[in-house]
Amino acid sequence: MAIQTQNRESTPQGLTFAQIWQDIKKHRLTMYKVLVATFVLSAIYALSLPNYYTCKVMLAPEISSSKGSSSLAGLASTFGISLGSATNGADALTPTLYPELMNSVAFRASLFPVMIPYDGEIISYFDYLKHHQKAPWWSMAVRGVISLFSSDDTDAQKKINPFQLTEDQSAVVELMTDKVVCDVDIATSAITINVTDQDPLVAATMADSVKVHLQDFITHYRTQKARVDLEHTRKLYKETKVKYDSARQRYASFADANQHVFLERVRSQQANLENELQIQTRAYSNVAAQLQLAEAKVQEETPAFTTLQPASVPLKKKGPKRSRICLIALFIAFLGSSIYAINKEGHLSSL
């Protein structure tokens, strides 16, 4: 029995909270230094981050029940997507593709010329993102060193080629990744556009502009075929109208000049002119009817959007959460200091 008791007492026990607390108290001076240094550094870091604001816009696209998801088939071809035939033999495309459209280089580049108010001036969004973005002091230092070895592309915003962007344009496009975000609710098809910026007025202005650009892009692709047909019908209408006017004038002039002539040759020629006028009249009437149908088709294919939440200048900043940054840094510092104290006392292997 004595041997069993001696073996049980010599068996190492697990580390208790009391031992951990004693280890921390023993090295509390080191922990105080680490926590104070962490707080100062995290505060400097958090205060160096510029404020940013977020403006949210919500849209609800109108989808015809007869067409269903195939109403945006023209937009699918833009991305080289072949969607299987759906009801009525139309291609199917849902609004869930809108975020992909907004992430495209062509869409982001189309926002470069948007004019925004900033610091009492009206400048382009490209100039604003390139020259008027606040950054932490360490980023400004790195940017200053890089600028010494790079040339300034002053006309980058004037020549926009989405197929081949300049370095400045590519950098601005990448900067817009987190600034302009689009989400679509699959259940309701509601579109949410979030624009984040350091200036609340710029955020609201760009949120409204992005909404308009998105509507224009979708309208352009959805009505592309209908507009091509309309342009062709208009051209055909102009040609038939010229022929109709010419046939009417020839018949009127011939009839006025030969009112009292009863020669068979004259009557035959007048009948030919009358037949040609009737043919041109029917052709002109048919094309005029087709033109009205083509115009109605464009109007029918034009999507309608309901603004659920318009753009509004945000009054409260979205971030950064400076207190949260400091608390997370202090927690990590406390955890690291505790592990250091436990390891210093040789108790880390007991955990």
C-alpha cells in the first residue's frame, strides 16, 4: 500500500488554473510592458487608418412571367455563356449574373469619367481614386518612393481601352474591387449595390451613378437585338418612302399632263404608273406597320427597375472599428504573454 501511494504522489498532475495564475503573476511586469506597448502600437495603427462610409442602394428588376428568366438572354451572350433552351425556346438568364457584370473590367472602366463633387471641385472618379485617396502614413511613404521611379500617366483617364489598360487604369480597377460591390438575393431577385468611400458625398454620388450604369448596361444588352431590328426597319422605311413619294409624284404629274388625252398608249402608261403607285403604297404601309412593331418591341424588351432604397449620403462612418482593433490586439498580446510566462516556468508541457 505504501508503494502504491508513493507512485500515485509521484505521478505528474495536469496544470491547474491556480498554477497558470501564479505563473502570470510572477511575470506580470513583463506582461504589463507587452500590453502597454501593444496598446500604443495598435492605437497608432488604428488612428492612422482613414474613415470610410458605405452607401447602399436597392433595386427590384421587373421580370415578366411570360418570359421568365429568358428575358435577359442578350446579356448572356456577352459572357460567352450558352444557356440551354427554356420555355418558349428562349435562353434563360437570371439577375444573379449582375454581380459578374459589375465585376467586369468594361463596367468598372465605364465609371472612370463619372464626375463627382469633391472639396469644392467637380472631378472625374478616376482622378479622385488616383490622386485623392487617403492612406496610412506607411503606405504614403512607400508610394512616395515608388513614384520617384515611375512616370505619371496624365492622360490615362482620357483614353480608356478595356482590352488593354494602362498601369494607372489597372490599379484603379483593382481599387474598385472592394469599393463597388453588388449582391443579388436569389429568393427575391432584389439587387443591392454597396459603394464604400472615404467621402460620404462621393459614396452617395457613386452609388446613384453605379445604379444608373447598371440599368443602362442591362438595358443595352437586353434590347440589343430589338434595336438592331429597329435600325434595319427604319432604313427600309426610308427607302420605301422615297420610292413611294417618287411613284406618287410621277403618277400625279403624268395624270395632270394628260387629263384630256384619250390615246390608248397614254391610258396604258397611266395604268402602269397607277399599278406601280399601288405597289409602292402597299409596301410603304407594310414597312410603316413593321416600324411601329419594332419600336414597340424595343419598348417591350426594355427592363423596368423599381428603386427600393435610393442613394443617401451616409451620416455615420462604417469603419474602421478602432476600439475593436485595439481589443483584438490586446487579447492576442495577453494570450501570447500568458503562454510565454507558462513556458518560462516549465509548465507548458503539462497543458
